[in-house]
Amino acid sequence: MTTERTHTTPTPDGPALDPGADARPGGRPRGLLVVRLPRPRRPTGTIALAVLVGMGAIAVAAPLLTPFDPLATDTSATALPPGSPDHLLGTDLLGRDLLTRLLYGARTSLLVGLVAAAITVLAGTVIGALAAVGPRRLDEAITRVADTLLSLPLLVVVLALSTVAGPSLGSVIVAIAVTSWMPVALVARTALRTQRERRYVRAARSLGLSPAQVLGRHLLPGAIPPVASIAAFEVGHAILTESTLSFLGLGIPPNRPSWGNLLTEAQSHLLTGQWYTVAFPAVAIVITIVAVNALAATLARPESSAW
Amino acid sequence: MSGLTVRGLTVDLPGGPRIVNGVDLDLAAGEVLALVGPSGAGKSLTVRAIARLLPPGARVGGTARLNDVDLLAVDQAGLRRLRGTALGCMFQNPTAGLNPTMTVGGHLLETLRAHHRLPRVELRERGLTALAGAGLERPAELWQAYPFQLSGGQAQRVALALATACHPAVLLADEITTELDAVTQAQVLDTLRAHAAAGRSVLLVTHDLAVAARWADTVAVLEAGRVTEHGPAAAVLHDPQAALTRTLLRAAQLSSAALS
Amino acid sequence: MTTAQFVARRAVTAALVLLAISVLCFTLLDLAPGDPARAVLEARSGGLPASVAEVADQRALMGLDDPLAQRYLRWAGGAATGDLGASSITGRPVTAELADTVPWTVLLTVVATVFSVLGAVAVGLVAGLTKRRWLRRGIELAMFVLGGMPGFVTALLLLYLGAARWQLLPSGGVGRPGEDVTVAVVAAHLVLPAAALAFGHHFGSYVRLIQTGITGVRAAPHVDNARARGLGAWTILRRHVLGPALVPFATRLGVGTGALLAGAYAIEVIFSWPGMGRLAIAAAKAQDYPVLTAVVLVTAAFVIAANLLGELAVSRLDPRVRLPGDTRRGPVVVGDH
């Protein structure tokens, strides 16, 4: 499935990479930190980032923003609609405040999304790097495994994993990481191989730099933009998978609200007229994933539109 | 069969520039007219304008009369009828002009079916005749071939067969030999000449003066959107009147001896 | 290599992959906490806890104390002859459970695929051909947002609109109790779940593929050439624009069907559709390992089959695409040039 091309790509190194940076007067620092992420020419990426940062801030500040306990039931205030006094978004059948559950749910969902994505990206990048710079046989083995796994229905695997480990925060994170590393590995591998063909990398090698130095100073920095893009995409994917698992009752257990498990009994609530218990977490999920995807698209192609 | 008469052809590209600025051409039955000139002069645009295959937004002026019908003024339905039956086109990259998911036979059948209401067997006969007339041996074998299986010369001959399948009076050929090697080029052009000998008019756009010298009856030189010289090939190329023609000949380093 | 040989080769690979999956699954589920023997006893007694002696007896009965390899081989041997064990919850043979549920899932997936293809072609055509910027950008934005909606969210939305708000269509199952299960009734119950599955978050990528395919092909030389030969606009659209434009989409569809199948699980739960997915979720929650193993294998087999069908379909559509190992075709050299 992956074709071999070893010609030199004629595309110039754009504003993301500035190999001559340390040659400038004033002496800039060398290494990974010298990379500037491309500045998006359209506002969509910035807006998406702002939305996500805002959401993160609200999630972190949850205890400060609401006096209620997300798990505390209140039999005197059941099934209140949004706009009720004290309960901005209403309450559910057990009297739990929906705004509180939404905010605490944000904490869990965003945490799982970020941690799972971080592990996925780390594992995927390492595996992809091994494939790109390692021996040929290893590369073939890794690519073959990744391609085969990609063609399998992952929810099934995740199902089996959750069953084995029992529903918990940790098992969800591991399940997501185990089934999502493949695209990251393949992207990292392609990015590193493309970098390897660039002239300045060949120059560095001919000057006698060790493979480790070449990897650290030249290969990795150039590979950052595509990997950053798929990393952002993986956050969205992680949130999506966690919400689906939790919704099915196989993800985060109910003693810890997440947007997914807030929706577990959603279908019956919809049919009895309590659409708002479903709408708020669902909208929150969609907005987050869309924002993350917009960010991912902007990182991949800063000059074109995110959608 | 009468030929093609073009008067005052102008082409404006979307966004402004007027590339073709008043071109007059006369093409008689059985005549091969070579349209030459430097790149950017507007040769391809002239031909595309006559066939009404310009990019959307382009504006065309003037007339192009074929059999008393003005090609530039006829409506869409009439144009569709005339295309193929009165006017045939061939372009530079023959393989790109074919649908990669259809066979040669498929292309011929759909062309013939668009203009003739005949049983499939008869259409196939006509298609095979067209392929043979384009100089292809064993047309029945080529009938099943896909475009990616054809050589450059074969593809150009298929394009010729498609362009002539419905027996048009006029053939427009835009740089059809540019991507072919010299031997194949000569063979394809010989076939084209044979079609002309049978009464078809051919407008041959080429930047190669040697091609014009060897295969054309008349030559028209296009410079900056206007025809600066127009006459019998031998005359124009041996005794050019316009400065540009002389420049072109010098640049091509053709001596009188080489041209005869 | 002919098509038959290609399929045969793939079948062998598929069998090996399925074997590997079965080993993995079996081993994995063996690590799970909980005791299947206890689960069976408690299911039978309606929740009453079983004594240690009873559990030990049940374990011996079910052969749970044998080594892993022996248990696997016993299971595999049974599977090869069509016996996949019995559900540890209901006690019914797994094959019976599958026979009851797999056809419903297949029906749902097939109908959803049809909806998906028709919908994607329609929307993709509009997006690819329209000259109105607002329409094109509007469709692109809608597809982008759709890509951010998990399948179950789309399903919930459709459930709400179709069944709760506007009361157009039934909300679940395949027929109301007491109602005859006729084709019409099933069809009515099929609409919402199939639509939810069809227009889930992969739909946007299908539309984008078709749209890009069309804008790419629309300006291609062979389209101009077709016009120059006097072909009608409709013929050109159908055969010369849509045909080549659909090739990348067809490639993606084979792989996408696998994702569709996975997405069906949540949809089946939401709409109480009596399919394999709902069975799997219930089995997972109840730790019914025989059923779970069987469902994983069946799903994997379907996905592999869908991928294979996709590859075959693409090689049919586009003659340039050769199946791996095909050495038949080469340039036709018929003497002259």
C-alpha cells in the first residue's frame, strides 16, 4: 500500500522551517525549539484554538463555577427544565444539576481525550520513527502490521479490551491508544522519510553528523507540522471514541461523569420530552471535536480553508 | 464539399486580454493549411474558438462559415449536430483525450451513436472502417484496447479515427505531432494528407516549420493575434514577406535547400 | 493471475488473519476478571449468588480448569464443525444467536450503504458542479460539521426529529408488539437507523472525494474531446465525468463499509435493532465470552470480505488498476505505430 519513492521532492521548505536561523546575526538557539509553527492566514484556526482553550479553562475551573456536586441527587428538584432558578440548565430525573454534570463531564472527557491522544501520538511517533530510520525489515514489518490493523473494525477490538479490563478511566485510555496509533505511525514515517530526502539533510550527513544528530536536529523539526496536525486529529478521535464507549456503558463508569456517560439513557429521555439532558452534552461533544478538527486542518494546511 | 471561411475572429480571455485580434482564414476543400507562429501568438485559441471549446468566460467575435452555416452563431443543439459530422478535432496529447475507463471501440460506438441511428453491428462496421482509414492495421484487435495500452502514434491515429468517423468536411488539428517522434510524426501526417486528398480540408496548427513545409499546401503566419502572411507554402517559406516569418525561418535554421 | 486466483489467495490470507484474531480474542478474554461459571449459575438462578462448591462443579463441567491451549483447541475444533459453543447467559447455542441477529445487521448495513452511496453521489455532484460559491461552501461546511459528530449523536438527532418531534417514523425495534412483521413494517422501522448509519461521520469524506473527483475530471482533456465529438451533455456527465470521478470513491467505499459495520453497533442499541451489534454490546456487559468471541470473528470476516469486494469492484471500474500479481496486460503492439 505504501509506494517507494526516492526522488527529491522539489517543494521548498516553507516558513515552518528555517535551517538558516542560526546563521542569522544575533545568533538564534538551535534544535527543536527553533521551529515556528505556521501562522494561519485565516481566522478559523485561531478561533478553534480559542474555543478549545476557553473550554479547557472552564473545565479546570468547574468547582469554582458551580456549588453542586455532580453526583448528589436531590429528590425535591427532579426533572426541572433549563432556566429554572439555581439550575441554569435544569436537572435530570434524579435531581442532579445538569450544568454541574456538564462541567465535570468536560473535565473527564477533555482529560481522557488529551491523555489518550498524547500516548497515541508518542507511541505512534516512536514506532513511525523506528520504521523510517531503522532497518528495512523492521520498516516492512511495522508497515504491514499497521496496514492490517487499520483494515479491522476497531470498535470491536475496543469492546473486547474494555470487557477484559473492566470499564475505567485507565482502560479507556489504553484501549484508545492501542487502536489509534497506526495513522500517527504512518504519518510520522512518511514525514521523516520525506525529510530525509531533503538536500540539507544529505548535506548534514555528508558532513559527518551521526544518525542521532541528524534525527534530532534535522529530521524531527521538519516532521513536526504533519505530526502536529494528526496529533490534533487524534484528540478529536479520542474524544469521539471515549464518548461512544461511555454512551454504550463500556467506557467511563457512571460514578465519574463524562459527556459520553451523561448520554447513556439518552434515547429514552428523548422520547419522554427531556431533550435538554441530551442536547447539552451532545452539543458539547460536537463543538469540541469540530474545533479540534479545524485546528488539525489549519496545522496541516495553513493557507487554505479549514473546511 | 466546401471549406471553411473565417472572418474577423477575435478571442478575449476571461479577465481581459484580447489574444486573437481579427483573424481571416480561407480553407478550400482538400486543402491543408498550416497555421504557424511563435508561442503565445494565439494559434491554439484560434482553433478552439472555431470549435467553440474555449474556457468559460472567454468571448468570441467574428464568423466562421462552414457550408453556409456560421459555427460561431449556431445554437447548442445545432452545434452538437455539426460537431463530428461537419467539423472534426484532434489535440496535442491523444491519450489524455480518451476516457481511461473506456475501450477504443467504446469511444467509436458512442461517437457514431450520437449522430446515426443504426443497429450496433453497422455502427461497429463504420468504426472499424474509421480505424482502418486512420492507418491502423488489425482494427478488430484495437477495438478492445484501453487507452493506456496504446502507443503515442496509435493513440493519435485513434484520435484521427474518432475525428473522422462521421465524415466531417473540415478537420482541425492542434499540434498533433508535437509529442511524437519524427518517424511516427511523418507516418501520421502522411495519413492526414491522404484524408485531404480525399477531399477533406485540414487546418494544421504547428510550431514546426519543417512540418509546414513538407505537408501543407498553404501557410498562414500568426503574430500577436493577427495573420501577417498567408499564401502557398513554397512561396511563404522561400520568400517570406513579413519580418516575423524571416525571424522564424532563421530561428529554425532552415535553408531554402532544406525546405524543398 | 485471474480474478479467481486472486480471490483464492485472499481467502487464504483472510483465513489466517481470522485464525490469529481468534487466538488473540480467546487469550484476551481469558484474562478478563470474573468467572464465567459463576455468571452462568447466577444467570440461571436469577441473580442468587452461587456457592463455592457449585461454582467449582460448574467450572469442571465447562472445562474451565484445563490449560489455555487445550481450551482454545477445543473451541477451534468446535468452530470448524460449526459449533461455537453456547451463550453463557442464555444457554442457547451461539450459532443460533448469530443466526437470529446477523441477518438484521446485514440488512441494516446494506440499506445504509445504498443510502450512503446515493446520498454521497447526489451531494457530491451538486458540490462539484455548481457555480454558486455559497452552495459549494455551505455543503463543505455541513460535511465538516458532520465529520465532528459521533455516530450515536447523529442517531440521537435523527431519533429525536423523526420519532419524537415530528412523529414520522417508529422509534425502535422492527415492529410493534402484536404487529405482523411485513416488508412494509420492517421498511418503516429501517429508515431511521439506516439513515443514521448512512449519514454518519464518514459521509463527509465520501462527499469530499466525489466532489474533488468531479472538479478534477470536469476540466480534463477527454471531456473536451467528448464535446468535440458532438456527444450530448447528459452522456458526457454520466460516462466521462462521473465514471472516472467515482474511482477514488469506490476505493474508499470498500474500506468504509468496515467502518460502517463498526458504527452499526451503537445505532442498533439506540434503535433497539435486533442485530449483531446489540448482541455484542449486551454480551460485553454480561461477560458472555463465547458470544463475544463469535461476534468479533464474524465482524472481522465481514470487513475483510467488504475490503475484497471493494478491490474487485475498483479493478472492474478502472482498467488501469491491476490486481496485485496481474501480469496479463501490456501495450498492444499491432505492427504499426
